[in-house]
Amino acid sequence: MMKGPYVVAACLFLALIVGHLWIGCTSNPATPDETDVVLRGYLYANEPVTDIQLTVSNPIGSNDSTYRPITSASVALLKDGIRYGLVADASRPGYYIFSGSGLSVSTGDIFRIEASYDGKLVTAQTVVPPKPEGVSMSASTMHFTKDTIQTPMGDLTMVTSSDSVQVTWSNASQDYYYLVVESVDSARTLMREDSVGQFGGGQGLELRFISQPTNQSSYTIVSNSIEYTGKHLVKLYRINKEYADLYRSRMQDSRALNEPLTNVSNGLGVFSAFASVNVEFMVTLDQ
């Protein structure tokens, strides 16, 4: 399952740095200019490498909210002294993927990324975090009821539920986590025909939503965030330190952030890694 566009381009958490890709997490701030390379790179334990993005930053004071994709860089990941070359993704300008074999992303792996463009060598390093532990759910099914009531304007169909599903996990160190909840049932039906809902509604749109990051040990999935019947996948991600720092800096008073921070050397941006655990629940509709 792709994340970059969600969690990997159409997702809430990965969109934290849209328009501000240069906010990072070290103690050495950098000032962007017209030639800065912006790296937004995410690795996911036990998943393919598909979410490495390179763009060119806008100078401070620019009103342009878009970043020009870099499509001709030389990009590689290094692990255990072995170099793995990435190739440009023809379907997503500015993205680079690993299309070969032999590269795995596992907990504890130390990755270095190198991106060469326009005479610059941009580098960064990250460690793949442990996967979440002690993950459980309060219920395996969320029940909905469809009722038709009569009104002066005609019959009105209501879909209601008082159910919720609480996902809990171990978090003694108060690390940051986020959840992706996705309708994955090929036989699903849209419960509220006139609803755009949390999932976007309708065919051809994303069938998932992403929670805000939290350093708590639980998250409650409420009924009004569910639009479809059938099986739903919950993917709980542990966030690595670089991205947790990024999120915390985003929550600060903007008046205290005079210059952007970055964990990327000779460039701007963030390079980080995540690890996840999957659980599932069902959604039923009684008529």
C-alpha cells in the first residue's frame, strides 16, 4: 500500500510540511535561498521505498506556495556499506523509488541518503524505529443502523451508530504515533449516499483518513469518521525522532521560529523512518 501520496500525498500527517518542507529538527537552522534542495524522505519498515521527494525551495519572502520538482538528481540509499541507487518515478515528478531487489527496511537499520543535484551533495541519516507494541482494540465490529423517518418534506434516511473502536498501545516513553484507517473491503458500500464524509465519499477518491500525531497511548475511532461497510484496516505508525521534532516545532508559537530547522546536510527538509502494526475491524449496517 502506498504511503507517500498518503502517508504516503493525500494524507494529513505527511502533509504537515506542504508549503514548509524546510522545517526540520536539528539545532542548526538554515536559511533557504533559490538554489536550496529540499529533501522530504520517508522510509517504512517492511515496505518498498517509494516516498523520497526532491524539490527546489523558494526564497524567503516569495509568495509562491509551490516547489519545483527535481527530476534529474542522482539519489541513493546506503545501508551497511551497500549503496542502493534510486530512480525517478515517471508518474510523480520529483519522487524517487527503489525499483530493484535486495533492499529491505527493518527495525534498527541505519540509512544514509545521498542526493546529488546541480553540483550539490545533499545527505541525511535516520534509524528505522521499533514497531508499536501492545496494540489492541476495544471491539472488532462497529455496528450502524439505517432508519427511515417521515417528515413533511418526505421520507428521510438516517444512518446512525453509538459505537466506537478504541485502539491502544504501549507508550511508556511518550513517543509519537499516528493512525491510518482505510476501507479495504472490495464489497464495501457507501452508507450515506449524500455524504462526502471523512473518507471523501464516492468512487475513485481516497478511502482512508489519517489521525493527528499523538504522544498518548490510545486513539478512538468514532462512528462519524466511517463511511463504508466492510473490513477496515488500521495501521498504527510509530514516528521517528526527526518527524516527532518536526511536529512539535510546528505546534510552537510561530513567533518563536525565526529560521527553519533541518536534519538534512547541505540542503533542507527531513529524512525519517516509521514502523507500523496492522489491526482490523468490521463495519456492519442493519436496515
